[in-house]
Amino acid sequence: MNILILGSGGREHAIAWKLNQSPKLSKLFIAPGNAGTAKIGKNIPIGVNDFESVKKSVLSESIDMLIVGPEDPLVNGIHDFFLNDPELKNIAVIGPQKAAATLEGSKEFAKEFLFRHNIPTAAYQSFTSDNLIEGYAFLETLKPPYVLKADGLAAGKGVLILNDLQEAKDELKTMLIDAKFGSASATVVIEEFLAGIELSVFVLTDGQGYKVLPTAKDYKRIGEGDTGLNTGGMGAISPVPFVNEEFLEKVHKRIIKPTIEGLNKDQLPYKGFIFIGLIKVGDDPFVIEYNVRLGDPETEVVIPRIKNDLVELFTAVAAGKLNSIELEIDERTATTVMLVSGGYPQAYNKGIEIKGIDQVDEESIVFHAGTQLKEQKILTNGGRVMAITSFGKNFREGLNKSYQNIDKIHFDNMYYRKDLGFDL
Ligand code: AMP
Ligand code: GLY
């Protein structure tokens, strides 16, 4: 089978790495990919939202399956584009159609879905510029901190958490009237604040059948002790050590099952990953958000723990036969540490040579993210540069192996968090 993966991050390298272990894989393509994916497949230099160019490559390279990494092309309807094209309609696509991808594309849509299907989540109301005054009044009924969310995709930056009522009102106005996040904040969801510990669960579904994949926790802040600006993610751990069977059972019964049933009741076809962001309040799980893809860097710890052949799993998803497969999960803990460019998540330089990757021993896996191959050299090409994944009996052992191997890697202004797991 010939497979094309859309995307260029650590998530896509991890998926490529795993697919490459399957005897069922013939040729692997990644668009646009990075220096890591270039070593195991063929990178195609096209953008993930350039559907016409994706179509050309699918036809010219005889691709049988498309795996969509990031949310953007899903929310823009790439799956529907394939279904509506006579030449593409029989190509398997892993990733939901546009209607279901709206669970990530619109926070208001996701909240309505959660309430309609009685899935635990924070109380909310949504507002537009037409009812700004009602928005102020709703804020006055809440206790601080105040949670304001741009309805649409805002590259992970659209959520504001504010302690001061006046500041919350001012920000609401800036989002609605001054388009702080462009059209993404034309609608704003205001939520009750939930205090607890965050974690994520990942589900793979063919629409009816589903498999619950390992849990993971990521570290979003740039600074040690979870301080400073939000990033895409500075590292991750799987499984989440504070999650026990009893809690997982609650997540299954109260959240995962009603989510799949809700997709069916609402006639939202779904073949792909569901990434459910949760918050554990006391001993109870609440949904913070749905994402319609895998997380990054969570993928770099979740995928290595799956023992099944990934081509087989995806083929079963495409055929609607996921229930016939038994999922096998590695019991060990996987950890990953993200190496980033100095300055990230603000301004940083690109094109810096990375040295020492070949010194990394077999205890760790190097997943490339923002890297680029140029004249045999590996150069930085983004804020998050690479994720170093290791297994251990527990997260400490895994992290130690990653940190030992990171000592062998170097690029100017390299930064990473040395305190992952500090809160566990
Ligand atoms: P989201 O983009 O919806 O995942 O929100 C980004 C981050 O804001 C989450 O990872 C949480 O840390 C925080 N957050 C979102 N909603 C809430 C809430 N209702 N209560 C507390 N924290 C929240
Ligand atoms: N690590 C969070 C995300 O992928 O959205």
C-alpha cells in the first residue's frame, strides 16, 4: 500500500516511523515533511491546504491512503474534497469530514455537542458583537478566573484566562469588536473555570467501532515549573501516572462512549483520531476540548506504545472493521522532551545546523519537527525542532534516558525543559 501523510511535525514523523515498520507498506510520502521523514519516505514540497496539489501527487504516485496530521486541512474539508472527486473518492482518508471536524473548528459547536449528549463539561454561553452587553452581564455572574475562548481556530492562542473582571470585559470587547483573533473571535465562548489536573485521551474510530489509545499529558508552558508563555508542547508522558482504572472507566462511560454515540445520532461521519482534552476535577473527568487529530508532542509518546501494525489499524478504520482488531499496548512508560529554538514561542532564528543526532543511542528515538535537510546537513526550520522519546519502567527512567541523549545533541540557542514530570 502507498501512503501519503500530510504535515511536517514530530507527530507526522512519529506516524511515518511507525508505518515504516509495517510489511504492508510499499511507498511512503510525506507532504511537506521534514529532515526526519525524508530518511524514511519521500517528502513532497506542497502545503497541507493545497488540495489540488495533494490530488496531483495522489494520482501521480498511486497513493492508496491519505493520513491527515494537522487540523487545518480537516476543518477546511479535505476528506469531503476526496469524497466529492470521482478520481479520489475511493482513496482511504484517515481524518474526519468537515462536519465532524467542526468539533475542533468551532468551540461553540463543540459545547453544543457536549451539552446535547450530556457529556460533562464547563458551563458556558457564547456571544457575538450583537450581544456584547449580555456578555458583560454573564461575566458578572461568574467567579474569577474568567475563561474566554475564540470560537474558531487560532493556532492554539485563542484562549484567555483572566483574573480581573474589568480585564475580562475589555478582552471580550477586543475579541468581538476589534477582531483580536481575526474572524476566529467573531464568536466568543465564555466558560466557567474548572480547577484540576489536565490530561488527554486519544481514540481511534471508524465511526462505529473505536479503540481507546493510551492517555498522555503534555507540558504546554515554555518555562520550568509551568511558567511563561504557552507553546505547542514542550514534552509529554504516557501513560499519565495519576490516572487509575476507576477514573479511566468514568472517562469511558461518561465521555468516550457518549461521544461516539453522539457522532452517530448527529450523523457526523468520523474515521480518524479524536483527541479529548480533559480536566480531572476531584475524581471526575470534564471535557475541556475536542481535537480531531492526534496531539503533538503527545503522538511521540502514544504511537510508540502501540504494538499493532499501524497500516492494519488504518486499513480497518477505512473499511469500518476496527472492532475486529485487538489493540496491544506496551506497558512501559514513554516520555518525550522537545528541543526548541531559543526565543520560541516568540521570534527565533532558523537554518542553524544541528549536530550530534548520530550519537544518540538506541535507548531513544529522535522525532524531527522543525528541521530541514540541506546539502546533507540537518538545519533547524521551526520553533519546535525535535522530540527525543524514550521508554522506561516509569516516567523518571524514560526522562533520564532522553536527557542523557539530549546531552549529545547541539545547535546554537537550543533550549528544552529539564523539569518535566516535576508535578507528578
Ligand atoms: P483549549 O484551547 O480549549 O484547550 O484551552 C487551552 C487551555 O486553557 C487548556 O489547556 C486549559 O489549560 C485552559 N482551559 C480551557 N478551558 C478551561 C476551563 N473551563 N477551566 C479551566 N481551564 C481551562
Ligand atoms: N499538544 C497539544 C496539541 O497538539 O494540541
